Amino acid sequence: MDNRLSEKLKNLRRNLFQLDSAVIAFSGGVDSSLLVKVAFDILAKQCLAVIGSSETNPQAELKEAVQIAQEIGVNYFVLATEELRNEEFAGNSIQRCYYCKTELFQKLNSLAKERGYACILDGANADDGLDYRPGRLAGKEMGVRSPLEEAGIGKEEVRQLAKELELSNWAKPSLACLASRIPYGQKITLESLKQVELAESVLRQYNFRQVRVRHHQTIARLELPKEDFPRLSGPVLDEVVTKLKELGFIYITLDLQGLRSGSMNEVMDSADRSITAPFS
């Protein structure tokens, strides 16, 4: 570990040491896993990792989050959220993430007060501000702190530190919630979320580790890293098409631009991206 990254880790630990106790929003991804690991080493039983459970998150991710929490040794709690019942979320405007995170942080706030925890933390890192993320506003409104961001730790540095601290998921690909696969303006339903979850599960059965199935009603638009394109051919291609059609898709397409984070935001212009709150 170089001196610069070592200093950032010291700053992270110093900031966490100043806390009496904390509830941490824990997804099982690398960012929140690193935060939970470092916080647990300092706060021990005064740290609670809370795993959100809802239709917008794959069940496999919930199981993996529980597994990582157990590996770290932290106390954890699975919290059910119900953002799909919120019509403002289900309507799928460009502020969708704001409503989702508001639901999560409100429940975390109630849990923290009920159990006597002093603050709420999330795993946002220093690079997260580079993309359109209206959910971050919900965190700011609720007083949620982001220690990785505060310490200036970016995504690749998160992975380096996670590997250094021997977290088993240090190389895990980033994975946004299932709702991010549905274009803005297209209503989010339980059926469409399940279609996406099952479709991506099909691709992973063929060892495509990084995959997004974008749900355009009857069309499934597959995003894979370009280097994986050659593997989607022959019998594998035929089987994938058959299985996705069995899930209800009529047309199966491959996005020639390849996998990219936040591709659904490409339809937005600069005015859309400047929006900071749903009621401004």
C-alpha cells in the first residue's frame, strides 16, 4: 500500500474512532463491505450492518451480503423496505433513486433511534459524485454520513484496501439495483423486476460475471463487456435467447457499446442532471 492510500485509511479510521456507535447501510458490495470492516474493527458491538431487503434487489445479493457480514463478524440486521409501494418510485421518473433512498434512510433512522445508535453511515465513495445519483440528496437530507467519501477514497482505492484487508469480495463487480435496468418513464412492476433478475441469472449461468439486462418492455437489451462478446455465440447464444424468451421477452438484443454504468442516464440532458431535488 502506497503512502497516499495509507494516509487515507488512517483518516478513515480516525473519523470512525470519533463515533460512539453507528448503523451502516450494507449492500454486500465492496464499498459498504470495506466500511463495515473498518468500522467493526473500531466500534465492535457498537456497529450494526443493516441489509436492505426488497423486490429491487436480487435474492442472491441478499444471501451474499449476509455471508460477508458473517465473515467480518459484525452484528447485522435484515431490514425490509417497500419502495415499490410508493407510486413516485414506481412511476420511475429521473428522481427514482431519491425516493428509494428516502425510504431506506427513514427506516434506518427509526431503527437507529429505537436501538440507540448515534448515527447512520453509507458506503458512498469519492467517485460517486461523478455520475447522476439523486439518492445522495436523500442521504444529505437525513444526515447520513459517507466516511469513504470524507476520507477521499475512490472506487479503485476501495478495491485496493478491501484486498489489503482480505475481504473475500474485493474483486466483486459493481451492481446497481434492479430498478436501474428499466428506462425512465417506464413503470416499475414486480413482474419486470423479476424478469430482469431471472434474465441476469441466466447469463451468469454461462459465466458472464458482469452483465446488465435492460428491460425495454418486450425487448431485452444485453450489456456485456466487449471482450465477452465472442463468448455469446453458437449454442450459448441460442440457449440464452431461448431462456430469455421463456421469461417473456420477445426480442433479445446485444448493445454494441458494451457494458457501462448508468447507461440509462444517457437519455438525460444537462438540465436533467442539474436537478438536485424533486420539488425544486
